[in-house]
Amino acid sequence: MASPYNLVDASGRFVANFILKKGRNELQIYHFSASSSPSSSHIIDETKTRRHETTHAIVNATWLNEHVVSKSLRESAKRKAAADTDTAPDTRKSETGAAALLAVAVASGDIHVFLPHAEVAVAKIQPPAPVVALTQSSTENCVWVLTETRSLVEINVLDSSNGRTVSFAKTDKDAGTLRFSASHKKPTGGAGSERLLVASTRLYLVDGAHARKPVLVEFADGDEDDRTQPIACLAPLFGDELSVLATRANCSTVALYDLEDAVKKPSVFSCPSRQIRGVRALSESLVAVFTDTGTELVAVRDDVLYGRVGTVRTNFKQINFVDMVVSAAHGVVGIWYDGNEPRFVRVAADAEIDGEVQVDISYHPLADGRAEDGAPDILFMAEDNDSDPDAPDRNLAAADLFPFLRDRLTAAHASPRDVFRLCCRNNNEATIKDTIRLFSHSEQGAAMMGTLFQTVAREVARDPMRHTPLALWLKWLLLAHGGYISRQHDQEETLRALKESFLQGMDMMPKLLALQGRLQLLKSQADLRNKTNQLALDEDEDDDLAGLEDVGMVTKNNITAFDDSVMYANGENDDFEVEAGEVVNENGEPDAEN
């Protein structure tokens, strides 16, 4: 899995973003807002963004229960207007009670399970073998896992129970891509089949419901430029589970496979770039191919990649889209990266795009032309180290700070980033205490205090060991309003996440204290060694002086005579003038010439 990497759910409501860096493996879940405001800054509801961290590398991930959620949305669309589906709450469930879940496999061998709105993982399971890839299952709350032992195992992510297991030997050892196919049409599989696409250098259709002969079809190769490269990406054609788009690593071609005709060669489209980052069907007749030189728009006619009909680029040559999502409220939304942080911008009102399209984005490169290395790992760190001492909202008095804070907390689209900036610029504990007390005298005090607590607590929970001004804000929020906060049902998730974070921090305390003790011991040993060496040097110098005194070379009485007996070259004894204006010769007598 490359970094950064994003995964959009089938309903188009959530985007999971993965950041894989040394010392930082982070999952971010973004929620598309229900508002259709023309302002691109409101595409994402920042108040619902969730961030999770893991010390282990992320191997693979998948959304599950997508087919259940999508079916529910389609059925409800028959009874409601189509736009209503985009305003569904994050916890929307199907008639069978299955909510959208995200399963993330990590290098330790575990699979972590997340709800889009939850502050912490809702489950952690241990598969029977290390995971190579995973995809959703037709069974609720279950995933199919492709293991290093070349087996497919169906696992319930909530109770860790194993379902069906399939071993196959026909696929080669490089199989590393797995995708669930919702189609159950005959003759490939029949009723009740569990169709899975397994990809390596070849594409296979596997039935998870038949353990004895699981491989149903081995698809014919197309005219791709390098068929020895493994298939890296599989994406269904829009609204059609009977066709699938495939791209290979380090190749310039996109292939469209007909899943109902294994003998038929896939249709192939060649891109000008060999660096294809992904592919997505925007409509039944339009496919977007994301490359390092821009987004290629390819027409689809009669299950054939007909040809290029346009391109989409940003107003910065070095920035290109990595994915696009079709949203009922926002139209076609493009996703690009500013360092490791995803950014979202409206590309078009609908998927009927053709010709050369340029999308203006807000991007600020460095002065030397290089892109900034993403936003700071923790949002408030940049604000905490703000080098502008003359900022108008820095170190204000409580009476002046409260209006600034009130405006940010009551804004129609409150930004956590603005709240972090303001809190970090005002780190005087007495001012913080007085400002928080002012909430009690405001008509909107309860709502503002709840928003401030939720915002600050989430950020502190990410790393409770870090000393920041936000910790002071959290301290006085709990001291002044802790009883009220604890009685609010909408704060339960935040309090639970904060508790879990503190418990994990407490688990680390003995290790940190032990490390601190070792460092102090090493420092003490180094200090003692330095003092010992210095004492030894001083004793050696004293012994040398004592030896010289014993032989009469250095005494208090003959130091002057010793100095006088030394002959100096011309000008070297300027410091030994006998009196001002009197110059002596080399024998110590007044110079006759003067």
C-alpha cells in the first residue's frame, strides 16, 4: 500500500485516508457534508472527521457492509427523493441492521474495525494467518481475507468467528489483490455463490461457497503493455458488477474485463503515462484514469473502452487528482494531496465531463518550488510554534479572548483548526481559567463549552504524553464543567476515547520512567567519570609542581630572577617594561641610546 492512500466507500459518503510514514501510521475518516453549498470548503464536514493512529504499518483495508448499505439506500430512494440519501446519518443501517464498517489490516497480524463516526476502534480481531489483502463479504459484518498461506477465509469482524475457508493452488504465488463481486448470475457460480476476484499477473473468479473447486474462471490476457506485472487495482464499472476495470503496476494500460465471458479478451486503453495511480467509473459511459500527468477521461460504449474524450488537471502542474467521487450534493468531487493531507474540490456538477478541464485549487508551494511536506502531524503544533508574536489574538485578556473564542465556536461551519490556533496562542493558565468561567454567563455557553471540549479532547487524546497549551484548556474545562460534561450523552464517545488514551499513556509511564531512570544513571556515571578524570589531572599537575619545587626550579623567591634571566627577541618582552617611558636592554640595564 502506497502512502498516501485513500479509500472511498460505495455510498460516496466516507473517505478513508491512510498516512504511512516512519513513526506515524494514521487513519483519517472524512465525512462528506450534506450541504450543497457552492463553497468547496464545505464539501467535508470537519466536525465529523475522525483520526486514528497505530504503531504498526497498515497492510490493506476495505469498507464492508457496502452492498447492504447501498441496497438500503436504493430501496429508500424509491420512497424518497434521490437527494435525501446524501443526508443520511453516518450510522445509517440497512433493514438487517448492518452499518458501514472499515476493516484495516496491520503488519502485526491484527485487523482493526472502525465505525465512521466512532472515536476508537469498535473491534480488533486476529486472523488465522498474516493478511495479504481483504474485501467485504455478502454476509453482514464479515470480510474475506487473503492470507500468506494462499487461502481465503471469511471472518466476522465483530465476534472473530471464522466462516468459510477456501484453499486454491491454481493462482500463482503473487496473488495480492482481492475484490468482492456482488453479481450472482449463472452460469459462473449459480445461486448462492460468493464471487471473489483474485488478481496476480492473471485475473481469476473464485467462488467462496465451493471449497472443493473454488476457481470458476481464469480470464484471458489482453493486449496490455506488460502482462508480467501484477494487477494492482480493480474497480467495477459504474452500476455494473458484470464488468471490472483493472490496472497493472508500472504500466500505461487500463483493461476492462467482461466477467460473464472469460474467453473474451479485455478491452484495453493506453495512457500517455506509465504511472497510473487508480481508476474509477464516474458513470456508465465515462471512466477516469488517474495518472501522474493528469486525469484521463475515457468513454465506454458496449463494454468497450472507446477512447479518450478529455482530461482534467489542476492549475498546478505538479498537483494531480488521485481520485474522484460522485456525490448527490456536490457533483463530481476531486481528491488531491497537499503533502499527506487530502484536499477536496468540486470538479463538475455532474459526470458529463468532456474536453480539457482545468480545476483551480488552493495550494501554496514553498519559495524554491518544492511542495510543502504536508500539514503538521498534529494540527496545533504549527500554531503552538507560531513565529508571529504580533498576532492580534495572542495572549489576550479573558474579556478579549472570550469573544474571539465565541465567534469560532458558533460559526456556521466551525473549523477545529481555527480553534486550535486560538487556544495555542493563548497559553496563560490564569487567562484560560477565567475565560472558561465566562461560559457560565453566556446564553450559548453550554453548546460552546461542549464544542470546545469535544474539539480539544479529541486532539489531546491523540497524544496525551505531549505537553501543549491544549492540555491546560482541557484541564480547566474538566475542573470547571466536568460534572456537566459527564452527564451529556453526546460526549460519551469523546470521554471514552479520552479515557482509553489516558490508560494507554499510563501503560507507557513505567517504561518511560524506567527509561528516564536509565538516562539519569548514565548521566550520573558520565558526570562521575568526568570529575574523576579532572581530579586525576589536577593531582598530576600538583605532583609536577611539587617535583619542580624539590629541585629548586620553581619557588616563590626565584620566580622573578627566573623571569629576568630569560632572553627575549626584539619586541617579545613588551609586557616587561620597568617603568613608563624607560626601556631596558637585554641585560636588564637602561638602554644608553634612550
